[in-house]
Amino acid sequence: MRKNVVAGNWKMNKNLSDGIALAKELDAELAAKDVKCDVVIGVPFIHLASVAAEVDTTKLGVSAQNCAAEASGAYTGEVSAEMIKSTGAGYVILGHSERREYYGENSEILNKKVALALENGLTPIYCCGEALEIRESGTQNEYVINQLKDTVFKLSEEDFKKIIIAYEPIWAIGTGKTATAEQAQEMHKALREAIAEAYSAEIADNTSILYGGSCKPSNAKELFANPDVDGGLIGGASLTSADFMGIVTAF
Ligand code: 13P
């Protein structure tokens, strides 16, 4: 059966000492509590090694927020999947709408990144989601399924089984406007059906599909209660241990 996962995405927030302090607080909370989901924090590249060394990564997984589309070489400023793995991190967030929108990441680039992440033993948390105009036109299911068909549905069964999907409607990210529990469930069900069609019912049933977009302690329970919502990818509310733990304990 699929896992429930709550993953934080710190984005470009927290200097090194503040980041380590938050990671240590979460680590202490998780050591003391029996939680019913896997917990991951997505930290800036420059914090990965320090954070991974400070926490029990079997209880608090550490994720990068991106990786290079090439394995190694003359790519000034880039960070490879192999480097990420070597820090002790186990995950990488790929395809976030902010990377697609501000850094021009398209399906071709994302396919290379997903392949390198998998080759290096990282678990991709693969994001998809529609902009407001698409939601308003009523074509959101088809749009998001096409994002997956162009990318992760090209993976072998064996590789697809290793990824986590995160559905993040762009209109709900950082806006305080959450998808309703019904909207989230409807999309997640459609994605699971598309996975069943692309692979098999068994693989669909075992794929964790997270919801992201203004998820908070006050709405997490209602979102996670849906049969096809297996957790969350959390931005703003992952920046304090009280809020993040409030979401983790919604399971
Ligand atoms: P918010 O939770 O701040 O809306 O961000 C969601 C997100 O983009 C997580 O990747």
C-alpha cells in the first residue's frame, strides 16, 4: 500500500543557522512522536550536507529542490544529482511550477533531471499542476495528465514505482487560496486513473500523490482525509516547526 508523505519545500528561505535550527527542532519532535507518515524537508542546496548530518534521515528525509540536467562537467553553478546524493539527502523536488515558470524548465529538461535523480538513487518528488486560466477553462485534468504523459509516464514501470507525485495547482501556491478538498480529490483520482491506464491498477494504488498549495494545519486534516490524497508538499507552512508538525500530525 502507498505511503503517506508530508514534505516541506523551504524554497529560497532560511540562512544556514536558521535552517539547521529548524531541522533540529523537527528532528527532536519526530524522535519523540510516532507519526503516521513519512516526513521530508526540501532545503536549499547549500544547507543539504549540514542538515543531513544533523538529523536522523530515517525519520526526517532530506530533499533538494532541484538538480542539474547533466551528470557532471562544465556547467558553472549547477548541482548534480550525484552531489545531492553524496550529502546524505534522499529526495529531490523536480518540476515545481516556479522552476517551470521562472527558469524555463520544460518536459525535455525535466526528463533528463528525473533520469539522473533515479540513476543516483534519489526519490523524485515530481510536481504538476495547472494555472488559473486552465482551471477556469475546465481543462485542468487533461492538462495535468498531459504534463505526466510528457514526462514521468515515459519511465519504465520499475522507475515509475520509485517516484512521488505532487499535484500543486499554481493558483493555490502561496496565495492562501487552497483547492477545496473536493477539487483536490477529483484531480488526485483522475491522476490515479491515468497512472492505472499508463501502468497498472496495482502501480496506481501504490503511488503516493501529494497535494500542495496553501496547505496549513487548519486545512490539512480535511485534505488528507480524501482517499486519493496521500499527503502534502508544503511551502510557507513548512517554515516553522509548529505549523509543519501541525500538518504532519494531521494524519
Ligand atoms: P505554499 O504552501 O506556500 O502555498 O507553497 C506550496 C508549494 O509550492 C510547495 O512546493
